[in-house]
Amino acid sequence: MTKDRVVLGLLFVFVFGVFCFDVFVVPTVILPVALYAMPIVVGAYYLSPRQVSALSVWALILRLPADLVAGSPAWLLVLHSLSVVIIGYLGVVLAARRTREAALRRESEAARQQVTSILESITDAFFAVDRDWRFTYVNKQAEPLLRRGREELLGESLWKVYPEVVDTAFDKQCHRALVEQTTVEFREFLAPAKKWFDIRAYPSQDGLAVYLRDVTEQKRAEEALAERVRLATLITHVDTALIHSNTLPEILRRCAEALVEHLHVAFARIWTLDAEQNVLVLRASAGMYTHLDGSHSRVPVGQFKIGLIAQERKPILTNAVLGDPRVHDQEWARREGMVAFAGYPLIVEDRVVGVMAAFARQPLTEAALQAMASVASGIALVIERKRAEEEREKVLEEAQRRAAELDGTLEAVADGLVVYDQTGTIVHMNPAAESILGYTPEQRELPLAERMALLRMETADGKPLPVDQMPVQRALHGEIARGMVIVIHRQSDGKAAWYSASAAPVRAPDGRLMGCVSVFTDVTALHQLQEQREDLIHTVSHDLRNPLAIIMGQAQVALRHAEREDVVRKCADGINTSARRMNVMIRDLVDVARLEGGQLRLETRPIDLISFVHDLLERGRTVMERGRIKVDISPDVPPVLADPDRLERILVNLLSNALKYSTPETDVTLTAERTNDEVTVSVVDHGVGIAPEDLTNIFDRYFRAQGTRRTEGLGLGLYITRMLVEAHGGRAWAESELGKGSTFYFTLPLA
């Protein structure tokens, strides 16, 4: 039996009891209606509307008989009945309202229980505060995060319980949500829980509901991923610097900058080892310090923590700089907020080549330290590579310098030099060799035998030189050929040139034949001198014997005919003429010796050419055909500065040659005119002329032009003339045209 039925039964009995008392005990007394209505009022608080309605009907049924027994007037009977009805109605209404409220309370409680169940079942922490920031709800998941039970928190102020979160982002965001009545979402590290949370705050008129999701592991994973990405980027940037940078300082600077950028260290530095002085030299610095001078610019090995790293060849790693005895300047570390230090020796093949180190204001993770170790290995390799490159560059520079010296020497050498490989291919030729051999680019690519055939080599006696006897061919077979005289017919002009050729094999250290070197020394001039010497010997022996034979013959005639004065006089004239001829030859030889020995002294003075030439012609009338010589000197020609005796020798040589080699009865003209600061004198003849190929050598000693008739003399006249003119500071040259004659010029300085 339920509670409401017990109450209903009791109220029914109470009403019936009142009825019995009214009818049987005090039948003549009209009891108040309240006695019948009171159970209805009580029932309204405990019974359902139907039960209150039944109770009201029951009270009305029993009241009517009681009023009738008591003799109540009709109006009172009606009044009592209406009172019971009205009270019953009100009781039903009150019961219905109470029932609805109870239902609402049950529904609310059910909803509350459901919400509570939901909030308790969710994995996120949740709590609610009112507008005064007092806790109104805390789910069980929030208790371990908040480090207190809900009973301790409910009714307490959030900021009082957790003062450490005041003025944090959490504080500001929660106040913003409540004041602006807007939902906020943010991520925050809460010191009380020592964890990261994704926080969402939902405002209401009653306060604030706060959801907290623990994302510490997610944050760690994200940080680990970000660190891996950062470290991968670091390695990439370092690799880029190691590969694409040119100089070692640039490589090290970029590596130090990458450490600062990607490891978030305060500064990073790199030293290289000066092995000769056993000192670490600061080569790169990035971050809060970028200078390369100061007390740490040169660190002796074994001093300070940097020197210890190099000496011990072990890294120094710490996330507790303060208090570490290896960090000497503790005051600086405290002032700058330094937390971590990492220093690595840069080692290649058990040799220290430098040190890399960094200070940080936050702890360095194991992954960061591993990345630094990897960077240190790469930097060590590049330092060693650059050192090797520098040494190689020095060796190469020295080799290039020596090669340049050798090339310069070879270029300057007048002898032709050719380097061949083992197949006979030309590897190098100096300019002299290019001029001698005259190969075109296409001819240089020909086989050795074909190239040699182009030169038409001959022996000194004019016979073709066999290929296997050529110096180069012999050297390529391992022989050494020295001073072999050969004749080469030059391709450029077809002329024959005489050379002393030598060749020697070039061998590798193991004795293997690598090629050969051939040298050509031009001995054409020497050969010509030998020919000229032979001609001179022949000329001297011939031309001196003739006058000497005449002298001897005339002397013998004079001795046999001493009594005849006319015969003796004639012999004396012959002896005198021959002696003069011998004297001229001897004088020429003596003058050449003096000129070439620098022993000739000039006694110069101003000379008027017109009077000097006329006087010379008058004095030489007996030895020169004066009638053929025409003088055309302008009166305004200024005096020249010359030695009279040497000037006479010059003019006599030129005029004698002109008369000697020109057609008889033709004129020889002597002219003189001023040209700037000198006077140009010319002697013009109308002889056979000189061939163009002989014209350049006409003033050489012992030279005789081809095709000229044989005359007495040593071939020194024009050579002496040129030397005397040059001794005066002038120039001598000739112009000629075959069949028309020649013009010889010389210049003298003005007085």
C-alpha cells in the first residue's frame, strides 16, 4: 500500500469521525465547516487531484446529513455545501499544481541526473562557476587535474583556490567570456596541473561553464614533430651551406646562423684549429654575438671549455649552466639567463680540426643534441675538405706559377721546342718552333711521318734524311739525339734553313716512355758565317796575293833592271798601287774590329756639306770618275755634326760602289736635304739594281748580292758605312729596282 492511499484512508476516517461526533455526540450543535474541509486541505498537499476530489465528495456527503440532523436552515445548508464544494475545488487545484510541480521536479531531477551522468561520463574535465567565480559544479575528471575533490571546491572562489592562474591567459580569457558573454577557445599551460589544455569557456547569466581537454601528449607530439621538422630544416640548411657556399668563412657563418635560427640557441660559434700554433681561431659567430675578435677569438688548446673540448676530444653538454664548473663566467650566465651549453670537437680521422659550441636559454633536447652532433660531423668534413682544397690550390698555384715560368722561358727561348706524346702527337710547341716548322692546325693532326715529310729534311751534305734517322723518331724509340745538323725547307717561303736538332725521350718514374722533347737551334746564320769566312779566306788570299805578287814581281824586275831608271819608276808605281790596295783591305778589317769592339772614337764638328763634298771630289779626282758624279745639294741645307774623316769614308764607299756597279757613262747623283732635325743624304745610280730578297742584307758584312760581277774587296764597305752612320746617331738604308738602279740613303744629325 502506497503512502498516498494510507493518507487518503486516514483522511476518510477523520471525516467520518467528525460526522459521527456531529450526529451522535452533539446532534444539536452545528459544527464549523472547517472540520469537514480541513482533511481536504491536508489532502491537497499529499494526495492526487482525483483522491482530493473523492475526499471532497465524501466530506460533502457526510456534511449534508449532519446539517439536516442539526436542523440547519436551508441557507446555511446551502452555504455549508458550497463551502465544501469550493474548498474541495481549491484542494483539487492545489493538488493538481502540486502534482505538476512534483512531476517537474522529478523531470528536472532526472534531467539533472542525466546531465550529471553525462558530465561525469565525459573524458574532459568540466567545472562551472557562478558570477562570483565560486565553484558550482566539478566533475570527477576535473578532480585530479585540479588536485582537489569536488567537496573541497564547491562554493570556493576559483581565484582564491588557484591564485597562481591570476593574470594569466586563462584569467583573461575567462573574464572576457563572462563579460562579453561570448564563447572562447584557447590553449594554455596550467601551472597547477603542470599540463597543457585546450580550454572552452561557455558563458551564461548564472556564470561560466569551463571544459578542459588534456592535450599534453598531443602538445608533446606536436612539439616533437615541430622539433623534427626544425631539425630536418637545420640539417637541410647546413647541407646547403656545405655544398653551395664557396669560401670556408661563408660556410661556417651560414652553419652558425642555421644553428641559431633552428635550434633557438642564444648564439653559436665555430673555431678552426691552427695546428702550427695549437690555437683555436674563431671563424664564425651568430646570434647575440657576431664579432670575431675579443678574448675568444684565439683560444689555446686546453684553456677554457672550448680548449678543453679540443684537448679531450669529447663534447661538453649540460642543461644546467649555472653551477657547472666548466662554465667560468657564472655571473654572465646568470645575467643573460643561459640554461644550456653544447660544445662538440670537430674531428676527422682522429684529428681535431676545430670546435663548434652554442649557448641556449632553454634546455636542449636529446634530438637537438643529436642534430648538433650531426652538424658537427658535417662541418668537420667540410673544414678538412676546404683545407685540402686550399693545399691543393696552393700546390696548383705553385705548379701553375712554375708552369708559367717554364712557358715564359720556353716562349722566350729562341730555339724551337716541341713536346710529343708517345704516339708522336704534338703536345706543345713554342713560338719559335711554330715559326720553324710552319705547321697549320690541320697539319699538326697528321701522323708523325707525314708531318716530317712536309719539312723535306736533308743532311748537311744535301741528302734526304731517312725517317728512322730523324731526331724525334729516334727519341720515341728511347734514343738520345744531340746536335744533329739538318736542313729544313720552310713551308712559308721554301727557303732552306740550317738547324742543330736534338731530341730526348721523356719517361715516367717507372721508366715507361711517355713521349719526347725535340729542340731546333737555328744555325743558318752560323752556316752563312762559315760560308762567308770561307769566302773571306778565299778573297783575302786571292786579293792580297795579287798585289803581293805584283809587288814581288815588280821588285824582281827593278832588281834586274836597276840601271834603267824608267823601268824602276814604273815598277815603283806598280808597287805603290798594290800596296794601297792592300792597305785598304787591311784598314777595312781593322775598322770592322774597332767598330764591333766599341773602340772607334769620333771627333765630330759642324760640317758644311756643300763645301765638304766639292773638296772631297777634287781630292779624289784621280781615283773616282769625277765627271759622272753630279752634286745636287740645296744651299739652305744646314751644317751637320760629323767626324770629317769618317764622313769622307762614308761618301767614298757609297760613291765608289755607285760608280762600280752602275752602267758606264751613266751619272751618279749625290743629294742632301733637311728632314726634321737631321739631314738626309742620298747617292743614286743607274745600275742593274738589287733583288728584293738581297736588299735587307745589303749592309751585312761579307755580303755580296746575287748576280753582281766579281770585284776586288772583302765585302765590308757597306757594312762599315752602316756602322759609321749609326755611330753618328743616324740611319742607313737602300731602295732599288732591278734594271733601273739603286739609291742609298743615310742621315746625319744637325750641328
